[in-house]
Amino acid sequence: MSNTTQWFERKFGFSFSADLYPNLCIRLRGTPARIEELLRDRPHHLLIRRNKEKWSAQEQLGHLLDLEPLWSARVDDFIQSKKDLSPADLQNRKTHEANHNARNSSDLLRDFRSARTALAEKLATLRPEQFAQALIHPRLKQPMRLVDHLYFVAEHDDHHLAKIWSDLRS
């Protein structure tokens, strides 16, 4: 059973230096490998098992994949110097409607790795000063620098990896 804090209850303070962007880029690049490690050699029935109507481990992975277009769009928002970041679907409709449990986990992993690699490659094209640029986050209603966005994504990844880890242990 997972005791992780609910994502929408999290509060974020972004007081660290924008110079930390390389650390966050490498953390994001490493997420697919960490998920692969968590899911390796797990029987399919455990990957699709739901705990009290919560998402299964495979649905958690699918959710991360579902959000990759949003993370990429938000990087584009910074590149284009928009005022606000693109909004998220706070109901997670895409994940609820996707039927990720019907997919092969190796396909989900491959697709997630591909999408995350594309995001990492986009970030690699940016200049260091771009990571200090700030836009308004639509839900948090606070300025968020690009480096803060990367931290937000990495924390979101870890939130779901912790849920996967906890669920597969129970």
C-alpha cells in the first residue's frame, strides 16, 4: 500500500539555482531506466493489478507516457516566451480512457523511452540562460522557471515510481 503524498497536495518552493539544470536534465533522462528496473521480470498479472481502484503499475507507467506531450509543450512555451504554461488535464482523462492494462508493458516502456529521449534532446539544444526564464504555472499560480519545470517533472516521475515500487511490493 502506498503512503505517498497526493500529487495535488504537494507544495513547491523553487529557490534553488538555475545552474542545477544539468542535474535535472540527467535525472529526467534516467527515468526510463529506473522504470525498466522496477518492472523487470515482474509477471504481467502483477503489473496490471489494481489496489483499491487505484491505477496499476502499468497504468502509472502509461500515465507518465500520457504526460510527455504536456512536458514537451511546456518546454516549447519557454522557447516561445509565452506568458503562461500550457494547462494540464487535471482529470487525467487520457490515462483513464487509454486502457493501458491492455497494452504490452514493453511497448509502453519503449514509447516512454522514445518520448523522454525526445524531451531530453530538446533540452540539450537550449542555452544555459534559458533555464532561468519564468512563466506562470496555471495550477500553482506562481512563476516557474524552466529549471523549476524540470524539477516539477522529475518530482512527478518519482511520485509515480514510488507508487509503482510500493504497489509491486504489496
